[in-house]
Amino acid sequence: MATLLYNTRPSLRPSRALSTMLADMLRDPQTTPTTQPTPTFIPAADILETAEGFELHLALPGLKKEAVHIEFHDGQLVISGERANPAAAAKEAAATATEAHATDEAKADDNKPAVVTPDAPAAPKFRRLETNYGTFTRSFRLPDTVNVKAIGAELTDGILRVTLPFDTEKVTKQHIEIR
């Protein structure tokens, strides 16, 4: 006859332990929240092929076109730029406001000591950081079939669209008939 053992302690039941573990994991989607921005990041990219050529889409939300640089050399397309950290930008704005305020005070009365009271708001503190900030560089090896002189780029709605048209003068595929 077989002996049956029962688990009478509910805290040690495997199903309850698994349920508790899953609930803890699903409660917070990021297990180790970061509060400091990283100095570099890699933007997401999509590459599409159409009848006219390739199209490259890079996700760069919040960037202006002046912050992005696109270069081609040695068969590679290099896209680089920088997304400013809002905390660093606020500190820089506060420092600029402090210097301007101190300069205005010094001009107003040269006999009084300068009192620094920045009018700019304090830099924000990151409580949770899921957006990437800093510099980025992506490079893509281009095939010989791309017309490098006709490459175009457009930045709208946070998506950088780089069009890479095929070179119509180069022959990449040809059917040869047998005589």
C-alpha cells in the first residue's frame, strides 16, 4: 500500500509560491529601476525594401534635425547625434540664468557684492527612467546597388526616414539567353 503525504502548511504550497512570485514580477515591469541616464544609446531601426530602393527608419523622438548628422564613407552610412538629458539641460539653463543675473547685478551697482539668486526652476530629479538620453551612433553597410548621390533624409514625428534609391545604371540582375 502506498503512503500519501499531505502538505498541511499553506505557505509552503508550490502553487501559492508560484502565484506570489508571478504577482511580484508582474507588479513592476522593470525589476531594477534606473534613475540615472546612460551616456549612450542605440535607437531602434527598421529597414524596408521597395521597388525604388531601401528605406531606413530610425526612432528618434524629441530630436530636432540639427541634432542628427548623416554621413557616408567607405561604403557605410553613419547616423549619429545626441538627445539632451532634461536634467542636464535644466542645470545648464539655471547656470546661464545665474550668470546673467550676477552680471546684471554687477552692472547695476559696482559697490554692492553680487548676490546669486537664480530665477530658473531647480533641475528635475529622475524617479524612473525608461527613455534613453545621450549620444548615439548607428552605421549601416550599404550594398553597391544604392545610388549614394541620391540619398535623402527627412525627420518627421520622431522618425528619421532615410531613402536609399537603387542605382539604375548598375546592372544587378540580368537574364542571358543561350543562342
